Amino acid sequence: MSDTSFLDWPFFEPRHRDLAAALDSWCAAHLPVDHADVDAACRKLVAMLGQGGWLHHSGAGGGERLDVRTLCLIRETLARHDGLADFAFAMQGLGMGPVSLFGTPEQRDWLTRTRAGTAISAFALTEPGSGSDVAATATTASRVQGGWLIEGEKTWISNGGIADVYVIFARTGEAPGARGLSAFLMPADAPGLEIAERLEVIAPHPLARLRLKGVVLPESALIGKAGDGFKLAMSVLDVFRSTVGAAALGFARRALDEALARVKARRIQGQALAELQLVQGHLADMALKIDAAALLVYRAAWVKDSGAARVTREAAMAKLYATEAAQEVIDMAVQLHGGDGVRHGSVVESLYREIRALRIYEGASDVQRVVIARGLLA
């Protein structure tokens, strides 16, 4: 059982503690699912999370606000039980993030479906020539009679190939660089949208490269105002970046749990591994990194929930530290397991593969350092 004493911190209200306990019980009864067919597993997880009511928290309906502490608690808890379940939840939230924050009532019809688990969403920002550099987006959206003509390519798109709806970012040219981008809501059956390639990674998730050739969307597909795409994307990432740190925290807590069980059970030279002072030092370092990460993650979430317009600095610190610390914690858990730690399919080996991507997506670690430094220099 993972340490839950952090729930007594003043960042949380009774409703957060109740939710964490209820979700942990739900996860123990339903997770993990079989990952043999990743696409099928993700579809199943989205449906299960919708039926369980958990996806209700992934987006804000009319008049509601996203509660970032809730998002973080859900991602941490799901990640501790099943990394693919965390992925399924997170992508429902991120994919519909622009609609949650800026969508019209008509666009929110999709949000109703994604929160129910009857539709899968995707956030299509990254391109072959523009990852962290969003201003280099090359996909274009040109005005045509009755709407917009979309041309370009997107890659590393989570849920690519299984999504029912995509939020696409494209250059509309109101100004140079980042100020000339817009966001569009695009159904997966839009003529001209092609799944050009499915992408395989070390921790299997549904990912794809999209080709957009002659895709025509109605005027109503525009989310917010033309030219506001960069602002929309950054506002969404400002909310969800902290939750990446929370997922890393869940992976790290599971790694510490597995390490504690291992060193208590494994004996060397007539004594448990846990009796060795060097091992105890490693455990202390792991616990320290986890608590420090949790403080940064839930500070960022609390600041946003308290009404801050932006939490760019706090979210960058939380995402950077939590993902880097989790990598170190999981690496030590593998080390303490010895040969069993690198056996394919073991819990800590799976965690080792899961954590690596979190240091890259939604702003790589070095990008977060730049964000933090620019904030200080400003």
C-alpha cells in the first residue's frame, strides 16, 4: 500500500481525499487490463473510465472549472496501478482541453461524449519539423467558401488511429510565428485525413503520424478566435503539464512500493537486503525525491485552482522535477531488484519503460529549464 499521508497536506479538501480513496478501490478491482492489443486496451479503458464516472473530471462542462488537484490525483492513482489507464484518462482531458476552456456549446457536444467514454479524443500539435517549437508549425488552414482548407502533417499524436475527434493546430497567418496559429475541431472521418503511419515506442501506446490533404472543415470547427491557437495550446498545457508530473509521481510511488517489498523479502548473507545501510540510504533518497516531487506537483495544482490565470513557472518546475526524480527512483528500484529488475514484464521493468517518455512529451525537460530561466530573467 503506497503512502497516502500526503493527502493530509493543506493543498487538499475532504472531497479530494474521498475521491483518491474511491479511485484507489476502483483501480484495485479493475486494473491492470490486458495490454496485448494496445488499441483494444485503450478503447476498453476509456469505456471503463467513462462508465466509472472518472472521465467526468477530464473536462469542464458549461459553467464548470477544471480542478487541477483532482486531475493530478486521478493521474497519480491510475499511473500507480496501470500506466495505460493513466494514458487513456490523460488523453481524454488533453485532447478536449481546448474545447473545455474555449469551446462553443456546439463543440461541447463532443466533450459530453468524451467524458462519457463513448468517444476518444486527440490533441494534434506536434509536427515532423516542430516539436517544442510550436511557432514553427507548418500545417496550414486557408479560408475557403464556408470554412477552412487544412493541409499538412502531424506526428507523435497520442490516440492517433483510434481517436474519434482531433483538435488540430494550423497556421492561419494573422501574424508571423506563434501569433498566426489557430485551433480546429476535426472529426476522425473528415475526408482527406489519413493515418500515414502508426508509431511504435518502448512503452506501447497508440501513436500515429497524420497526413491532412484537402481536409475541409466548416467555419464552426474553429475553436476560439483565428490567430489564438498558440494562446489556446499554452493555456491547455498550463493546466495539464502539472498532471504529467502527477503521473510520474504515481510511477515513482509504485516503484518504491515494489522496492520495499523486494528488500524485505530478499536475503543476502543471512539477512534481509533491507538491513543493509547502503540499501536503507537508497530507500531514503527515493522517499525524499517522491515527497519533493509531490510538493511541487500539488503546489502547482493548488495555485491554479486558487484562481491564478497562469502557472507557467510552477507547472514547469513540477513537470521537470517530478519526471526527472521518478526516472531516478525507478532506476534504483530496478537496481535493487537485481536481475529480476530487467526481466521483461516485471513491474519495475515496465515502469522503467513507461517513465522515459514523460521527460519528453508536453515540453521536454530542457525546455522546462528554459521556461523557468526565462521567468526568472523577466
